[in-house]
Amino acid sequence: MTFTLAIVGRPNVGKSTLFNRLVGKRLALVDDQPGVTRDLREGAARLGDLRFTVIDTAGLEEATDTSLEGRMRRLTERAVDMADICLFMIDARSGIMPADRVFADILRRKSAHVLVAANKAEGRGGADGALEAYALGLGDPIPLSAEHGEGMADLLAALMPIAERLEQNAPPDEAETDLDIDDDDDNVDAAAAITPARPLQIAVVGRPNAGKSTLINQILGEDRLLTGPEAGITRDAISVAMNWQGTPVRIFDTAGMRKRAKVQEKLEKLSVSDGIRAIRFAEVVVVLLDAAIPFEQQDLRIADLAEREGRAVVVAINKWDLETDRQARLSELKEAFARLLPQLRGAPMITVSARTGRGLDRLCQAILAAHDVWNRRVPTARLNQWLADMTEAHPPPAPGGRRIKLKFMTQAKTRPPGFVVKTSHPDKLAESYKRYLINGLREDFDMPGTPIRLYFRGQGDENPYKDRKKSTPSRLRKHLGRK
């Protein structure tokens, strides 16, 4: 039993708080300041035995022009069109406002299934407002408290009959009707073929107004995310699932990250923290730069953060359609990239235009290639032959005349690639020699740009008895008369 529920209502009535409760985690930013949510955020929700998709929306405003509020309203109306059921939330403490009546009329025309939830109805303060909601003409209001979890059983009781009707009217699943799965190997293979692969997780990060939301909308082919000339429109990390040139992906749009000293407001701090979590969750991070002002200090910090978190990194230069002498500019950017981000040596740098869509095919291919390198594994035999060649060509320094031997090497992990080298005196190995080995791994095993982790271990590092004192067995102690 599955359906889509859109939570709509005026700003600050508690939509995001209810969204977080239904998905069982803090996905949406919540703050006392009205208008925190601006984009549509989807999540997998659970309420009793019901499993469904819930959409958190921006607060409905009466603006219908091209202002930020008007653009937010159009996105919310789009969510109403997408949803099977709309949950119209009001603030039971403030009662019915004139805007609530306007939006109730809109929902009555646009949605076949509308429920009214009177939020903040805990205690006496919300009782009158919940009763007042009958005047909206949308059926019995559901008193609840999204913050305290009250009224969830009543919400489930209201959703259940609608969900059952939607299921009865739903067309049969072609995958179930056309495929008769039994023990036959061909059918098992066919069933595996229709099972969706885990999507590739991509985070798009950068400074405010670099064009992140515009880029993702261009990839999607629709205005799914809120955009505009105002800097800092996106406030929390919004994920969108799609199939990009045959590859299932989930793309995270993130809030613009400014210098820490400039981030003063609590809401912006929450937005930046949400973006950092998106980087940690992603597999590939696209660092989007403005072609007019690339490689600012904050750009370098963001790229370095992605590398330190061990993500595959692709650098995209946006607004390339505005450049005139592109060849000369590209040479400048490549030189600056190599000089300012040596830790990402070899990472792809792609020029794109989020406005026109130029370069998106190359961006997709660069992301897939970076992900492939990030997952690469090198056989142990090849690694040890390579290690012998590297040390023969350039032996490690001998501090204090003490020779350091690199004895054995193996790959311990992928995502990103991590290697362990057994050596004598690992604490004496110079940082310059470690960089020599890492650069050699990049070049000889075709791993450009991806973070590489190199760990050096001494011979006794894995011996659990190394520091344990020798003891006499109990039988021998008794024989010797010891206690």
C-alpha cells in the first residue's frame, strides 16, 4: 500500500516538524523563524502499517508574482499536483487566518483528497482553533501535535480508508503481472534485471549563487528546485532521484557555504551543517565554481573538505557561456587548479553552463569515471611488484643512518582506495616519501583525483601479545612452589 502525501499550509504551522516525525529522522530543518523550508523535500514515511512518500513544502504565501515567495508558492502547487493526498495544516493556537480560507479553496479545486490537521492542539490553547477548522469545509479536522507526537493514531485512521481506495483504483504492476517468478533460472535472472540498482549518491556543493540548483534543474529537465537571482535561496540539502543517461542517481542540492566568520545566524549554521552531512553521505562530490570568480578561498576549503572526507571529487566551472576567450581562460583555470589543489591532482575539471545545459554530458561521464576510480581495487601481486620497482628507483631516506625497508603492501579498502604498507620504523618515514608513493599510485594505476589513503605499519603492530609480560603457567608455578 503506497501513496504520496503532501503537507501544505501557511509558514510556521509545523509542516517540517510533522515531516520529520513521519520519516523517523531529522531530515528537514526546523526553526521558529517562519519560511525556513523553500524547496520540496521527499521522504519515505511510516505511520502504523502504512508506508508512503511524504512531501514537505514551503509555506503557502498569497504572492503570485515572480518574487521569491511567488516562486515558492508555485513549487508548493506543483507538489499538490504530484500528491495523491494533501494534508492541509493550520495552527490551532492562532486559529483560522484569512490566508487559510484562500488556500482551502485552492486545495478544494486542485486535490481530490484533502485532510485538515490542526497542529499545536495540545492543551487548552489549541482546542478552540481545532474546532474552528470545521469552517474550512474540508471535513473533520484532525487535532495533533507534531512536536509531541500526539494525534498520530487519528491521522492514521483518516489516511487508511483513502489509501485503501487509492490501492483499489491503482493499475496493476506490470512487473508483477508480466513476470511469473518460480524456481526457473531464467525467471530469477529476469527478476534480478528489474530490481533497481542502488542509486549513485552525488552532492553538488559550492559558494552561494554558484548555480547549484539551476544545474540540477537542467539535469532533471524541469524546474524541480527553487532558483533565482537571490543568493542563498537553498537552505537545506534536498535530494532528487532520477535516471541520468542510464544510471540511477540521487543528487543532493546543498545550501551555499560561506566563510565561517560570516555565518552568524542560527539558520545558516544549520544549513551549512546539512550540506556537510550531504558531503559525508555522497559518493561523488561536484564542487561547482563560478567561472568569473573561481578558486576563492571558500572554494578551496569546500574542495579540501570533500577530499578529507574521502569522497570522489569532480570540479565543475559554471557560467562558461559568459566567457569570451575560452581557450586562454581554460589554461588559466587548469594552472590554478594544479597549483591551489594539489591534493586533488588529476581530478576532472569540466566547464558547464547550468543555464543552457552545455557540458552536462561530459559532466555525467566525469562523475561516472570518478566513481569507478573511487571503487578501484589493485591485486596484491601487482602492488608488491610496483612497490619493489618504486623503492629500487628511489629508496626511502635513512634517518640517522638507519635504513627503512618497505616489505609488503596490500589494498585494505576501497571507497576511497586505502593501502597498507608493512615497513620497519614506520614513524621515521618522511612525508615527502609518502607523497612520492601516493603520486606513483595515481599515475601507475590510473587513479587520478581520487583520495588515496596510505597507512604504514610496523612488523609487530598487529601482535596482541606484543606488550604483554611473560608469565609462568599455573602448573609450573605449583611445581615450583610459587603462589
